[in-house]
Amino acid sequence: MGELWISTAVLTVIVLLLRRIFRGKVPYRYLYGLWLLVVLRLCVPVSIGNSPLSLSTLLNQMTQGISQEEGSAVTDQKAVTAPTDAPVIVNQTVVEAEQKQWQAGKDQNDTPPQMAEGSGGNAVSLSLGWIFGLVWLAGIVAMAVILLTANIKMSRRLRKSRKQIDATKRYGLPVYEVESMQVPCLYGILHPAVYMPSAICKTLTEQEKQWVYRHEEMHYHHRDHVWAFVRALLVVSYWFHPCVWVAVAYSRRDAEYACDEAVLWEREVSDKIEYGEMLISVARQKQRYSLLYPSTAVISDKKELKKRMKVIVGKGTYKKWAVALTACLAVVGVAFT
């Protein structure tokens, strides 16, 4: 578990650094895809193969080194405290008898304390492991109850108040108008649909609504509603790990960047302006979002909105060398963890 904790933290930091260094130099869909490495690490919590540079190998080497040092220290201590008053060799029979008697006494004096000490340490380690396991399991159960309760309530609320007003053009996803939502989103795993808050439907123009539909359709094309569900499950399973929460939050942001970029790929400046106006209109609404909802929401605070506007007005001129370098560094990061 300690190895998983450290490797997840290191891999999250590596992805954040790559995201920071190559933002604007490679397409955002590649930066978004880097989070798949963290997902795979959490879904496969055991090391496959032993790289000489991996964390597991380094930790094993450190553990073996500490064990060898402790063993040599115990050996030296025994050598110093060994009795020196053994009988002088006069008769071979006497010598052998004295040696057997001395060895028997040594075994009786040394062995029980070592066994008692070892059994005591194992008992402490076992009790701490059980306590940690029980706390982890209790947290998973609590988080799972919160996840299920929140989504069951949300699904019932949406079914009671929704009213279909349209359907998307590319995939034919149903578009519902609801009173109980604050921002547009794609919600649902088996039967995904686009949900539009009534307040936003009244303020957006028809063209801006179409941009919202395209945005949510792109989320559907990227299967972001499924990845949102995976992120929620990872938060439930690794609720105690702060780096998992950080990775989930930043991967959701990168999903929005990748979606904006894909919607506006090779679009005219006028289209980008209309799309930006749609984001500004949505950002004026009161916004609240939970990572436990498996949904994609057109949501941004002021700081994130500025970053998304930079992505929108960008020319999209990316460097192939930057893409190749990002891939190479990602591979090195995986090998290290």
C-alpha cells in the first residue's frame, strides 16, 4: 500500500508537470489522455515487471540495505558480548563437553528474548494493518453510500421535471429542459442525455444553444460521461489519497479543454466568438459541481474561463516534436513508477 501511495503521488506530479510544460504546444486531447496513466496505475495497484529505475525496485533495495545493516549490527553485538572464559584445551573430551554445555546455555538465554521481540513487532504491525484496513473499508462504504444516494436523488429529480425540447444532430441525444439544474451537462451512463437548465434556456440564443449541444455531443464522442463515472469510482476507492482528488479535478478540467478544442477545430473566427459568448453566458449563472456526479458540465470559474478563452482564440499550431517528447517523458514516468 505504501508503494501504491508513493507511486500514485509521483505519477500525478509527473502528469501535472507535463501538462504545465507542454500546454499550448500539443493538442489538449493528448494532455487529457495523460491522466489515463494515473487511472491505470490505480486500477492495477500491483507492479508488472521490475524496472531497475522503478520505485518498487528502489524501495526493495532500501529495505534490504536497512535489514543488512541491522543484521550486521546484531552480529557485532553478539561478538562483543560473547563469553571469553572458555576452558583451556587440556583434554578433548572435557573441551567438547564444556562447549556443548556453553552452547546450550547460550541458546536458552538468547532465543526466547529474540522470539518474544519478533512476535511483539509482528503483533503491532498486524494490529496497525487491521486498523488501517478497517478505516479504509469504512471510508469506501461511506463514500459509496454518498455516491449512490446523490445520484439516485438526482436521477429521480431529473425524471420528474424534465421536458424534451430537442435532440442533437450528430448522435441524436435527447435534450431536456429541467428546473433543478444550474448548468448544461451530459448525464447518464446507459442512457445519456443533454440537460439544459430552464434559466439558461431563456437567456441563450438559438445559435448559442446549438453550440451547447455540439459541446455535449463532443463529450459523448470522447466518452467523457463514462470517464466521469470512472473518476467517481476512483474517488470512492481512494478517498484517503489527496493526489487522487487532485488528479480527478484536473482531469475534469482537461476534459473541458479537449472538448472546446475539438468543437472549434478548424473553425472560423466568427464561430469561436459565438462559442466564447456562449461560455460567458453560462458562466454568469450560479454554478456548483461535485466530483461524485458522473456528468460533464459546461462549468468554469473566472480563472478557468480565461484559460478556456485562450484555448478558443488560439490558432492551434502544435509542434510534432513536442508531441513526441511528451509521449517519451510519459513512458519514462510510467517506467519510474
